[in-house]
Amino acid sequence: MNNYLTQVFKNTAKLSKLVYHIGELEELRKPSNEVKIELIKTLEIKKVITDLKATLKKYRKLSGKGRGIAAIQRGIPLKIAVVYSFEKVITIINPKIIKTSAENYLYPEICMSANPIIAPLKRPGWIEFEYLDEDGIKQKWNKKDSTKETKILNRVFQHEIDHMEGIINIDKVSSKTLIFESDPEFYEKAKFEEVKINK
Ligand SMILES: [Zn+2]
């Protein structure tokens, strides 16, 4: 095996223990349960959130990537995810999408549970959604500006909300379009910029 491939698989192996992968856990493709509001501030839920934050931090340290993680990726079937947002980590619980942009964008997405497969996936440019934070307080996400950070976050939130419904990004695209990071031409094929798609 050439050096490049060896490196990709070494990196994949290094990260593999941090999350469940497709084929390893059936629940990855099943909807998670809502968290009961009265349980949000309990030790049990706090432990889940702390674990998710620590895992995401570790993943980013080892790989230099990873923007969000859903509880089911750690084998916990609850609607909880943590996401890196503007230099801080935010927790979303029981999110509900209330509005979706008409415009769609294509972007090569990575999922920790399908690494090293990349899914070039079309998603709405932004969403508005309500969620509970880790104190059980109702919050709303409605950022739509065109900064790179906001655009990425709108995509990451959609990715994590999909996880809570048992959907993995590779399930939403034709298998023919999937790209493998082990492909030596990977960086040429996967242009890491959003492309606007006309409906
Ligand atoms: Zn994912």
C-alpha cells in the first residue's frame, strides 16, 4: 500500500474507537428519543453532554476535523448533540425545524460514523429551529448571514438533526457520488466549498 493510503487508514483506525460506525450499531439508523424536560438537569443527562463534548474535543485533536456529534454516535439514543459554534460548544436538545431555505447548496460532507467516506450532499442553505439548551431553556437558531461560519453551522445542525432521526448523510445521496478519502484524487474531487444548486 502506498504511503498516502496507509496514512488515511491509520488515521481512520485511530478515530474508530471514539464513535460507533455504520454497520456497528443498528440504532444509528433509528430515531432517537426526546429527552424529558424534567430530566435535562439530572446527573444522567449532564454525564451524556460532558461525554459528547469530551469526545468531540478528542476527535478534533486527533483529526483536525469534526464539527458536531450526536448522542447516538456514542450509542445513546437521545435527541442530544453538541456542536462547535463560534469558538464555543453549544448543546442542542430535542430540536424542531420550523423553517427551511428554498435555496440548496452542495458540499462534500464528512460524518464521523462513516469516515473515510465523503458524501457530496445537497442541503438547504439555512434552517430555523427551536431547541432546549443544557439548562432546559428554549432557544432558537435563525442565523442566515453569508459568513462561512454561519453557513457551516447551518449545515452541521442539519447533519446532527438527521442523526437524531436515524439518518446518515451517505443515506441521502446516490452511492455513485460518494468519494473516499483514501482516493488519491480526493482533494481534487471534493472541493470544500459550497456550490449553489438550482432546484
Ligand atoms: Zn455524522
